[in-house]
Amino acid sequence: MSLDNIANVKMNIQNAYKFIVAEVSEGSDKKIIVRVGTNMMERHYEIDDALTEELTESNTPVLYKVLGGGFVQSNWWKKEIILFGESKDYGQEPDRSKTVKLIQNEFTNYEIKAEV
């Protein structure tokens, strides 16, 4: 299975609270993906567990590692998404601006921001 078959971003705008960023690899091919949890009480490691399950169920023979994560404030009626903070489980991903770009590519009619 090609890495192209793995969604770059999985996010429910109306129920977005925490996110992780992971590097997925198949041989020498690599890509960065974002997964967003849908439960306010969910921990970052539980989003990681869901990604493991997603890749296992799809029989995708890839490896991945979580690079970090943070929190999401989604305002769907204003068409705005704000990324902030860092994961207590994994720390902040290395480059938040790349995370913003990945999400912006999926939600082109939203303004995506990162708070420092």
C-alpha cells in the first residue's frame, strides 16, 4: 500500500480537542500526518492508539513514530482553527508551521493559526 493512501489529516471540525503529528514510513518513503482526537477527555497517547488501529485495520505495512502534538481550538462557525500548547505525552512537534500547512491544505476555507 502506498503512503498516498494514508490521509494527511483526519479531523472532525466540530469535535476537535487534541492532536498528534506522526511520521509514517514505508521503506525509504516518508510523510507527515496529523490525527485529531474527538473526545475532550482523550489523551494524546489514545490518539496514537487509534492511529495504530487505523493502520492495522487497513493492512498498511508501514512504520510510524509520533513526533509530538498539542491542542486544537476549532471554531467552525467562524471558519477558524487554532493550534496551541504541547502534548504532555509527546511534547510539541518539531515544526508547528508544517502542521498548520497540512491542516490548511485539507481545510482550505478555514483560517488556520498557531499560537505560541
